[in-house]
Amino acid sequence: MAERRHTAPDEPSRRDLLNEVAPQFERFIETRENYIRVLEQTLRNVLVKPAAETDASSSVDELVAMQQLSNSIGTAVEPNAIVSTLVDLTRQVIPVDEAGIFLLDAGARRLMPLTAHGSERLVQEAQQQLESGIVDWLFAEKKTVVIPDLSRLLDAGSSRNFVLVPLILRRQGIGIYIIQTEKRQDQFSHQDIQLLSVLANQAAIGIENWREHAQLVRQGNELKMFQAQMLQAAKLAAVGELAASIVHEIKNPVQILVMQMDIVMSGRAQGNWKEILDAQIKRLSGITKRLMNFSRAVGEEYACEPVDLNKELRFIAEIIAHDYRVNNIDVVFQLAENLPTVPGSINHLQQVFLNMLINARDAMPKGGTMTIATEANGFNAVIRFSDTGTGISRENMDRLFSPFFTTKEAGKGTGLGLSICQKIVSNHKGEIKVESEEGRGTTFIVSLPIRRELQ
């Protein structure tokens, strides 16, 4: 077998190889030296040392101006507004590639971005600094640090730094503000660090305001839900109290229908029997429809539709008519002709009227008279509910509209009726007053703004 001999490359080939490898090797050495130098400087000076100070008075003026600008962060109540305002102001201090706020989830030991904006690189950097203990150090020392972006060290001419600013609220660390910048570590001045700290402090205040605002909104929604449930419960309780009257109101047209149908079936129908049947069917349909509308659940939103007060007062009086007759109570109407409509919610105002009539019934255990009067008074429509009952004592007048206050015996009334009435009237931009004299009776006066038609 012939011996294989290795021949050395000729001189030109060797020179070409060296020319190709040398720049890469020099770049590697330079990058390695840069890495060691930056790392050594970071370890030796974790905190950025103050650069040469400029004119003191100028620095103070700039700091005051930045403080005034940063106040807008503290008043923001929306995460995106906090972050965008903070980044815009930061750009007045240092160049910004990207930046983000990360809040500490102590239970999960994670830093969560305040908003969905920001690169995955920032998210990874935040978590890495938390796991390395840097974030805990920031919270303990309450100081800002500048560290190199190690992922960019091998890219010649594109070095970047991360600025880590702690967010401190009531001496507790709640998160960090991370800024990626092209500004070199040795270019940061003491004033730069001060300004970034001021902005971070304002951001912490803004975050607290946002959290408190969100909590208030949540509690407000829960309160509205509770009030709507309370409103519905009071309404159904009123309907339950009037069950006998409602049955009687429905029973009358049903009896007429049955009688007329018997006549028709027996062949004795004469005259306008079809009109009689049609009228009673419409009457029955109208009663059930309006009762269903009254009983349906309603929220806190108040529809703005023209309300014919005289019409609605007569309807509610019809519902309670049988109950009044059983209790020997007469109803007298003194309704103004051509009374202007009022803007509001028919369903809610019906509940006010029904509560007024139920309270009057309970105030006249031995019978009496309920007078319902309406009038237009300037820009308001005024309704007066006057009874000849027992009246209200002076000590009870001040507590009359307080929730859960009642003078009725146990098991009769929840004490919510008048407080709900006051709330409904108030939400209609109206007011409710009471005049009473013990032993002579009580008058509730409801004033509602009149709808002004455009000319």
C-alpha cells in the first residue's frame, strides 16, 4: 500500500487563512476584554457614581421642573397611562430603547408586567434580576443601579445597559422600573439617578391610586348590585302584600268573560257581546302586562322616558283599590289637567307611588281618606299623598328615611320602603318631603322636574 504523505499548504494559502481568522480572533479578544472590564466595573461600583456636577442652580431648576411634570404620573388611574407617561418623561433624562414597570407578586415570587406592552426580553430580565437577588437588594437599599445587558456584549458596537429603579411605597418595595438604554454606565450623572428616582416614586403613587380606584369601582359595582337586589326585594314584598288586591283586580274581567262565554255557548248572545268580550280581554291583558312590567327586575340604571304621572297614579291606585275597600279607605283624586310629563323611569316611579299608598293604608287602621293631588309648579310636577291617619311623631320624623327604620310591628315591613323612595326620587333629580301632625294625618310631597320640550 502506498504511503500517504501530508503536504504543508503553500505560502499563499497559509496567508489567506491567517487573514481570515485574525480579525475574528482580535474581535473575540476585544469583546472578552470589554466584558471583563464592564463586569469588573459593575461589581466594583454597583451604584452609579456621580459624574461631574454642572451648575448647582441649573440642576435644582431642572429637578423642580421634572418634579412638576412627573406629578401627572401620580394622578393617573390607568396602567397604560402610567407607563406611557413615565417612559415619555424618562426620555427627557436618558435615551430609551424600551422600558416597563414590573410589580412584585410576593406569593408567587414573580415580577409581573403592569401592562401587556414590552418585549419578552424585558420580562426575562426582570425575572432574572429577581432570582439573582438584585431586586431584593434594590428594595433594601432603595437605590438605583445600572448593569450591562450581557446578551449584547458579544455584538460589537451595540452595547446596551439596563437601569433598574425600585418602586417604593410606604418603605416597601412593590416592583421595579426597568429601562434599556444605549447610554454608557460612566455617562450617568448623579442628577440622572435623582430624576429617575423621582419619576419612579411618582409611578409608585400612580400605581397605588390605580389600585385604589379599581377597588372603589369594584366596590361601587357591588354596591349597585346590592341596591338593585334590595330594590327588587322591596318591590316584590309590596306586590306580595297586595296579593289579594291583585287577584281581585284580575278576577273581575275573568268573571265577566266567563259569564259572556256562557251566554254565547247557550245561544242567548245578543247585542254587542263581541265588543264586551274584546274589552275584557284587553283589560285583562293590560293588567297582567303592567303587573309583569312592575314586578320585573330592574337595575340601578334609570330609563329616561316621558312619564304621564296622572296615568301611572291611577294605575297604582287600581292595584291597591280592593285592599283600600277592605280597610274602609276612600281614594280622592285631585289631578291637574294637562299635567306635563316628567323624564324618568316608569317602573321606578310606580314603586314610589305604591309605597306611598301602602304606608298610608297602614297609617289608617280604622279607615280614612287618601287624597292624591298633582299640580305643575314652575319647573316641577308636584304630587301630594295626603292621608287622614295617625300621623308621625316628631322624634320619628328625623329618622323617617333611614334604611331599616320602621314603626310597624314585627313582620310587617322591612324599613326600606321610604329610603328606597328617597333614592329613586333623588336619582330623578327630584326631592321628597313630609308634613305630619300626630292624630291628624300625613302628607308626602314628591317634586319631579318637568320635561322641557324643544321649541
